[in-house]
Amino acid sequence: MKPLKKIGIFLDLSDSDEFLLRYFKKLDDVFDFDSLTLVHFVALENDSAELATLREQLHKPLEEVIEDEILDLVERVFGEKKSSIHVNVTWGGKLEALIRWVDAEQFNLVVLGKKEKNNGTGIFSSKVIRLTDSDCLFVPENANTEFESIALALDFSDYSEKVIRRGLNLSRNLSSKLVPVHVLKSGFQYFPYFKNQEKYLNNLRSKAEHDYNKIQKKTGLSEPLIFVEDSGNHISKSLYETALNYGANLIVMGNKGKADEDDLLVGSVADRMITADRKIPVLIVKPD
């Protein structure tokens, strides 16, 4: 697994930018990243009438105005202008072109925020997370900035080993407790007359325990696996509520799970975790 050394953070020039940078600074103080690129996406064509009018009112190029504003924020948060921090202002309004640029940069992690009062915000972040090949950290505004406990969402798909390894790396650097979680999805609500439900659940648990023992040997993870029985809720709800109950400050999960179709860019569980009104940051790992 690649170390978290090259980071991209999306800023929208709103008040939430400072929270997002302060949240990230807690990670920077521990990991000492090699480079940090602050990205602002202008959702307008470069030759649009709106931009032409705005540029006429400015005393210097709009790109410089935006960059100066971002660098002022950097100095407030980091205390100085670090040579490892760069600013990129992207024009054109074409999200696909932006994603191509992001993937060409080969960021180890892309950080995006979500405002506390949604009102249509968060849609852009969700789209970026769905489309980019980079691992993504989705941070709700005013989320807890401590890292005492990290929940690992495990379904024993191809992503689970990477979820664990990313969690172990974060735990070692942040001195966090790891909480591995597996939701036993039985689907009894669809088949209420299913015979031997208890036996079936025991079989699901035994299979999960077997898979977990195998992956423990490969990764060195020692924490016991927490089982969450199917309550009829979507897996995302069960996972989130369990993370809350265990005081998790971060959830690490795979891009897709076993139940997701191959043509989905992001699985249904991850999709709901980043679009729902939830307060725990989510780190979504993508394929290497």
C-alpha cells in the first residue's frame, strides 16, 4: 500500500475551508506529508460572461486573487507558507476534465468537505469521490477533530485487506484504537418465514470469523471483530450507528462491497455514507 505522502484538498472559498484545513493539520502534524495541493474548482467556462464581468472589477488577475486568499488561509492555519503547499485553480466547469487532472497527479489521498447545512452542498464532493481513482477522505463540517477511535468496515471483499492496512497505519501514527466491524446481512425481513434463522445466522458468523482469522494472519490486526446482526436497516445505517456507539471519530471502508455490481463507480454503502447527514468523517479506499 502506498504511504499517504501526496495530498490534494478541495477548497470552495467558504468559511468551511478553515475547518477543513485545521482538521487536516492534525494529520499533517503526525504524518509530515511531502506535498499538499489546495485545489479550487471554478464551475464556469473560462470565457463565460460571468467571469468576464468579474475580471473587469478586479485590480489583478482573478487567479491571483483566489490564490492570495487561499495562501492567507494557509498562513492562519499552518503559521507560515510552507514550500510543500501549492495552490491550483482549475477552470472550465467540466468535472470530467478535473477528475482526469486529479488522477494524473496521482494523489495518495484527496480530502473533501461537506457543509453542516446541506442546502444542495456536498453534491460536488460526492461526485469527485465517485469518479476519482484516489483514496478519498470525506469530512463533514464541525466533525470531531480527535482520532481516539477508528472504525474499520469489513465485508471480506477484495477491499478489506487494504481497509485494515490503512487503519493500522493511521492507528500507529495517531495512537488510535481500532474497531473492526462486520454487519451480518441475512435479509430475513424479505423472507420472514425463513426456517432455522438462528442456524443461518450462526453459519454467517462462523464464515465471517473464518475470513477474519485469515486476514488477521496476513495483516497482524489483533482487535476482536464486532458483529452487528441484521436489523433490516441498510448496512450503512447499521455501520454508522455502531461507529457512534463505539465512539469512532473516523470510518475507513472500501469503495465497493461484495453486493455491489461491477459497473458501480462507488458501492451503495459508501455512497450512502458520503451523502447522508452524518457527522463522522469517512475514508474510502480505492483499488491500488
